[in-house]
Amino acid sequence: MKVQASRRQFLISGAAAGGGLMIGLSMTTRGSAQTAAAAGKVNAYVTIAPDGAVTIMAKNPDMGQGIKTSLVMIIADELDADWSRVKAVQAPSDPATFGRQSSGGSRSIATEWMPMRQVGAAGRALLIAAAAKDWGVQPAECTTSKSVVYHRASNRSATYGALAAKAAALPAPAAGSIRLKEPKDFTIIGKPVAQLDAPAIGRGEPIFSIDTQVPGMLYAHYVKSPVWGSKCLSADLAAVKAVKGVKDAFIVEGKSTQMGGLLPGVAIVADSWWTAQQARAKLNAKWDIDPARLNSTAAFKAQASQCQASAPLRTERKDGDTAAALKQAGVKTVSASYAYPWLAHASLEPQTCTANVTGAKAELWVSTQNPDAARQLVARTLGLKGQDITVHVMRAGGAFGRKGQADPAVEAAWISQKVGAPVKLIASREDDMKFDFYRPAGFHTLKGAVDAQGNLTAWEDHFVTMAEGTAIANQASMSPAEFPAGFVPNFRYDLSTVQSVVPIGSLRAPRANALGFVIQSFIDELAHAGGQDPVAFRLKLLAAKKDGDYDAVRMAACVRKAAEMSGWGRKLPARHGLGTAFHYSHAGYVSEVIEVEVETDGTVAVKKVWAAVDVGRQIVNPSGAINQVEGSILDGISCALHQRITIDKGACVQGHFGDNPLMRISEAPEVEVAFILSDNPPTGLGEPGLPPALPALSNAIFAATGKRLRELPIDKAQLRA
């Protein structure tokens, strides 16, 4: 299999430090890449030592999604390395060498699948060329397996370690000339592999940002106004400094009006984190609170109701004539209002960073989804040069989008620069929840019609969402192409907004994590109103004209598979129900069926989930892939059952897991996952499994009780017998 590389990607090879072979993939021009390699400035993806040990760098941050393992598997397979001799190392943050190094949006596999294969295949080609030159044979006559090159005709072989130095003397092959393996020849890709960091995690080794220890390190607590962005007017700094162990305390004016930047606050620096946290009680800070920032959940709801009762701000899409279609004789019509709350990320490792700023240079140890964004924010805020900031990419103890923001890095760096010492900043659990970048709330008023033949003929959605000034807030929009747009002959999508200053960010499966609940729950309502089986109704809808990039054939296959897995249509005990839903997000097609039992007191017991998933022709690591689908489904169910963030007087009310509970192990259902391999490029799995879980759950509850829930989280009081 021959491939062409990007014009900006060039393979590099050379001698590794200490001997052996290194292989890299430059994101710059060939000339400058070779110059950098000659100067020893290239960080190799692969290093093969004389003893045969293979070290492979994983370029993207790992936050539990297993990308460190998957990227290394891809390279190792194309290299034909002996997996037992492979060591994985987290690559340093170096965008000039590695290009994009962020994790998010389920994009890592989609973007790195081909480049990482090229790196591994280039190494294999170099080692074969070195052996062929030694033996005086053609490279095409040689084969490889488990870090050994073979010439079967002459019964000769050589280990990669023995060939590494000779291969290092050869020029790197042109990326477009490399032959990649056929999938049938994969020996590592497609096999279940445990996460490579699992043993270290099990032993409690310090691989997370929160574990960082630096000589002379102090601990910092950063206190911000409960009302986001307000400046500190005064604080009892003397009382704080009088606490034993406190080294310093000072007001920070702030350098940004943007929520992701250095906001105003008060820094407390001590010899231990607990001391800094306890000293906070004596701060007695006063804040300059702007009344315009006193948002509240109740006010958002009231304003949304006013918007929905009025003409929309604008129409985003209009196909056909929904008003006429809704009035047609013989159609069944449904009207419903749906709402979903603000949500916090609730990652287990709170926001943390250790920073050491010395003169014009800085060093950061941080769990981040986007290390270069942290570098650039610190550079701008502290007046440093980006190239003078070293970012150590630590494993993140959960993120779900939260660690795409760099606020802990800039706060820690600012405090370190001020006190002239290394500083570890750790947000308390309460501050982590109260100063999150939340999934935005939203409100939908829908109308739909089903004709006598069971066809969905009309769909209207008046969506009220959050705005910041004249712009829709980050992650609060809905595309005019969102399903079922293009599949319904009469379709209208109207938009209105309410103003918000609540910090908003990406939460696992952004937008889709909320829209899936609304769209698939309302589709279920229409199916029942039209007397249609929910699975059959969806398949009929998917058989309509494909619109844009939405591949209805792939989704229909998932719907059929999930229904088959669950035994859809089987008789169930009283107050048990099956619900189905599907959603396309982050290039993944997923359909799910959930079985629930609703007890007479309204308690919902999720019994089992069946998921059919299409993310292309190759699953890199089946073990990690199943974990990702299971985790995203449980995440979605947890959101539906328990989670909400309430805003009152401009502040977040919740501050602990007791206020915003996550699913307990005792509540977790069995999850069965089937992957449908389609002839499409492989894509990611961290997010697509979440959106269908919420509506499949609500639809199952309806099937069990006949009661339709249109607002999250689920209110068990509405489900009592």
C-alpha cells in the first residue's frame, strides 16, 4: 500500500544519542527538517537502541482515553516491533516538531492514523534497507517480524538492535514511497492491549500533575470572586500571613476579562496546600460585583419562556412549509418543550499546575489537553517568549474537556513569578466545581407531525440558547444541518437567545451531549403518536434523502444491530422498558438500546445497555475502544440521572460531589458493545457513545411507565406508581 504524505510532513532519520536509530516526522520543510536533525534538535518518535529496545513517543496528551497506548500501537505495528520490547514515552510539548499535540473532539486517531503509520513503516523500511545492503540482496526479498529482519532465501536474519546504527547512516525514505501494511497483516493493531500506564497507576506512581514535586516548591491557593470575573476590593492579608506556614498573600488585579485568562483574585502561598486552604478562612475578601453579572438559573428559565412565547430572533433553516404540514388532515401532531441544565466536568483530578518562573524562562508541569495553549497563555500574560517556556505534559486524571482551558497554568505561573519560587497550585474540589467552564443550559419548543403512513412530515424547533453579546456562546449553538434536517420535507429551525456571563466550555461530546437528548426523545414521541414501533420509525426516517455529510446507511446499520443485540420487541416484566436512540457526533455513528426497571417509588434501575458503533474500518485497540464506549455511556446516564449545576446571584451553587453526584458503581449497568466495521477512515471513540445514552434512557422510562420526561436530570417523583 503506497501513500502520499502531506507537503508539510517529512520523515527524518539519524543516529540516536548513545547509538542506534531514531525516526521522526517533521512538520516543516524538508530542508529545515534535515538541518534540525543534523543539529540534534529533533525529538524522534521512535528510537531503537543497540540492544533492541524500542522507545516510542506518544505525541498527544492522555487523560484516561488511552491515546498514549493507541498511538504507540500504530507505530509499533508498522515498525513490526517486538511489543514486549516497546517502551512508551509521553512526548514533550514541541509543536514545531510534533505538530498538533492536543487531545479533544475524538480527533487523535482520525488525524494521526496515517502519519503514525508512516513513521513506523519508515523505520521498518530503513532497517530492511540496512540488512539488504549488508547481505547484498534486494530489500523486496526481506521480511520482518518482532524486531527481526529475515532473508528467507538464504536463511539469514538480523535483529533491529544489530541493524540500528547501520540504518541510521541511510537517508530517510520519502514519505510517499513507503509501503504500509495491509490490515490483514497487522499483528498489534486490532488486538486488545491494556493501557500502558495501568501498572504505574496501580502502583500509585507519581505520573499525574497533582503528584509533581520540585525542590523548594511552595503551595498556592487562588481565591476568586464567587461572581465570575469580579475584582477584589480588599482582603485581610495580614490575618492570612499571620497563619503559621503561610509565606505570602497578595491581591492579583488580573490580566484578562476572558474567563480562560488570569482573572482577578487573591493568592495565598504556604508550605503546604492544607495550610494555604485553611488560611483562606481568614481572608474576608470584598469583591466589586457588577449587578449585570448576577445571572441565575431561574432567570434563564423565565427569559426562555418569554422567548418561546414570542417571535424568534431569527430562522436558521426553513425547508418546505411546516405550518401547512402541521395542519394537514389525517396527521398526528405532537408539541413538547424540552430543557437541559448547566453541567460541570467533575473530573476526578482537580485543576492543578506546578510552575517555576525564573527570570525570562518558565517551566510548567501540568495536566492539559492542549499544552501549547497553556504555553502561549502564560507567555502573553507574563511577558515571556513561548520558546522559553517548557511544558511537561503530565497524565491527566480525567478531563472531559475541562483541561482544554489553561487557567491553572497561568495562575500558578503568575504566583511563581511573584514569589520567586516554584509553586504548585491545586484547586479545591469546591473551587474546581464553582469555577468550571460549564456545558450550557438550553431550551427547545418542538412541534412535529406524522402522516397516516407513519412518515415524519413536519418538524419545528424553537431553540433558546445562551449568548454573549451578539454572538452565540461557546458550545451553545446548533447547526442548521443537525439531524433530522434534510430528512423531513417540512423543517423549520428558529433561534432565540438569552444573555449569559456564565463561563462556558467544551464538555464531552460538546453540543451533542444535550441535543441528542432533545432530538431523539422527540422522535420517540412522534413514533408513539403515529402508532409506530420506535425502531421501525427511525429506520423509515433514515431511509429518506441523505443530507450533507450524514451517512444514513451507516446509521441504519447501527440501529438494526443494536435492536438485534437487545432482542427488541421481546416481552418484558411490568415496569420494565426498552428505549432506543441514535446520534451522529465526532464522526461516529452510534445507536443504543437501554433496558430499565422503574420501581414504584420512582427509582430508575438501568439494567443493561446495548451499543452498536461505526467509527470506520479499523479499531486500533479493542480493549480501549470498549472502555471508551462503556465510559461515555455511563457518563451520559449519570448526567441524566443526577447532574445539574444551578446558578444563583451570579455564582455556582454546587461545590461537592454530594451536591452534584456521579453515578455509583451499584447503579452501573452491564454494557454490551458491537463495532460495525465500515469502509471509512478510522475515527475516535471518546465522545460518540455519550449522546444516545440520555434519550435511550428517557425513552426506556416512557416504555416502562408511560410517563414522558422532558427535562434533565430525571425527577423520580414524576415516576412514582
